[in-house]
Amino acid sequence: MAERENRRNRRDRDEAPEFADRLVAINRVSKTTKGGKNFGFAALVVVGDQKGRVGFGKGKAKEVPEAIRKATEQAKRQMIRVPLKEGRTLHHDMEGRHGAGKVVMRTAPEGTGIIAGGPMRAVFEMLGIKDVVSKSIGSQNPYNMIRATIDGLKKEASPRQVAQRRGKKVADILGAKSDAPAEAADA
């Protein structure tokens, strides 16, 4: 029993420096009972390694630090991997939806920066994206915006993944640009 706890504590210590987290929202929630109102806190946290992995989590507790801790643990369990182009932007433009929330994310040239609002910016920063243009259309609820962003990021496919799925070479997918002028000159 003690060995299992030591292993768990060691694993938590090893993971701690690897991930960065960003608190997106804290809500004070209340439950009305016969004896009065019981207040609690709900936290929304985004966690990532800034190298292509990101996750989000929600936590509720009577105290703010405990709610944040619960949200962070949930976010670490729900991480997804997103392939990045040159380690700084998306491979292609995409849309994400959740409920009434819709987000549009577009790849951007180097030096553009992160052009995104609130919760979406937190996701991109934790993911490690440096250049992206995005727009949130519809719901401004941070929970729905983050879910829509994650939904869109799940659709991201690198040329290598597409080539593997189709049974082709990456050059065939990207369209070898160096071969095109040579063929035109021969014709």
C-alpha cells in the first residue's frame, strides 16, 4: 500500500514540471438549502506541454484552490495530441463546434502571433502554437468555446497522417512543387 502511494507521489512530481496550466474561469456557485445558501467554486483550467499536447478540465469544490487542483488533474487525464506545422502553427484551416459555440481557426505566417480571444488564446498558448488567426462565432461561454476549440483541433491532420491513411508518400500529398515546372518545360 505504501509503495503504491510512493509511486503515485513520484509520478505526480515527475509530471509537474512538464506541464503548464492556465486558469480560464472561476465561477461562484450556490446551492440553496433549508438552512440557507451553500457557496462553492467551479474552476476551468487548460493544461499543456507547449509541444503539441493540450487538455482542459473542470473542478468544483468549497474552496478555490481545491477546485483548481481538481480541474488541473482532470485536464491532465484528458489531454490530446495535435500535430503542429514547423512547431508553430496549424497545418490547415478548420472549424470546431460545440453546442451554440463555433470557432474558426486558420493557419498563419510566421510573426503573426496568436490572434484569439480569451479561452481560445489559453488553449493555443498551452498547445505551443505561436502563429494562428481564430474567431469565435456564437456562444461566448468559456466552457463551450474551449470545447469547440478542442473539437476543431481534433480534426487537425498532418500531411504525414494523410499520406499514411491513403497509402501514399508525403510528397504526393503536398504536391511536389519542384517537379511541376520540369514537367511543364518538357511538354
